[in-house]
Amino acid sequence: MKTGVVILAAGASARMGEPKQLLPFRGKTLLQHAIDTALSLPHAPVAIVLGAHAAEIRAQLDEGRAVVLENGNWREGMGRSVRSGLSALLHADPEISAAIFMVCDQPLLMATTLGILIAAHESSDAPIVAAEYGDTLGVPALFARSLFPELLALSGNSGAQQIIRAHRREARGVVFRDGAVDVDTPADFARLENSSRASLTSSLV
């Protein structure tokens, strides 16, 4: 089985007031962290969907073997980005059997979590395997090929979460407590920086 990865990074970061894709964290931008995490999966095609601030963001990317595309209609909502990203994956490798959708504002996401999603899918054959944190079943989330038609039919503000809700009984959750750590506002980013500094200080003691 071969799994591809779509990184959704087309949003305008309105609540942040600047492109959160480019915020620095542990020596790289949040988006670069997401890219490097996805690319650490062996032989997995990776697509990055940009939208708002695309030129500024693209100028600072090291995309490696990933495919970078711009969703010029990002204002239409998440559905367009999901469709664009999945279409790019299928163009890069028509034989993929599953796709993981992830975002760039979960800075504590590591490749091991993506590997756990893939292993859970392969062992259970569940059509959806999604990260579970708090009361949420969400991204990163893996969707089997059988659900590609539904993903490609999304429109407007309907994102992958709509598919998870529609198939909740068939979906499998994988605990990822750090998934609750996301960066939407300056306050979120300040907490992340403070937590990172505290972690570094404790490791030096």
C-alpha cells in the first residue's frame, strides 16, 4: 500500500495577523516543519497547497521532492484546497491507496504519528484513521482510496472533517494529545514559544 500526504497551507492567517506558515519554531518555519515531517515518510508523494501569501511563502520553502501548487481560489474555502491537493497526489502517483491530510499549524506533529496512522489503517482496514485529541477526531487524518470521490466532491467551506463526520462509525481514532497544540493567534504562538523555552531549559538542567 502506498500513502500520499497533502499539506493544507492556503489560509490567510487572519487571526494571527501575519502568515503563520512562516512563523519560526525550532530553527525552521511552521510550514517547513510540516514539509520535513511529511517528506520523512519513505516513497510517499507529498503535495503542498498554498493560497494566501503564496509568493511570499513559496520564496522561503525548501520543498524537496514535494509538489507545490497554488489554490488561486482559496477564498472559496477548505474544500477547494482538499480537492486540489488530492488531485495533485493522484497526478504524481495514480496508484496511491490512501491520503493523509495535515496542516502546518500543529508544530508538535512528528513523522511517528503519521506512521501510526498508516499502520492502524493497514491493520484494521478502516477507511478513515484520524488523530484523536480532546473530544476531537481530526487532522492529521488518513482516508482510504474508496473515499477519494467524496473528497474530490467537496466544495466551499466543507473540508475533510465533513467526511469524517459522515463516516464516524467506520473511522478509527489514534491518540495524538499534542494535536490540541495549534497556532491560530499571537497568544497561541506565545504559549508555544514559552513552552519550547521551558522544555529546552529543563533539558539543560
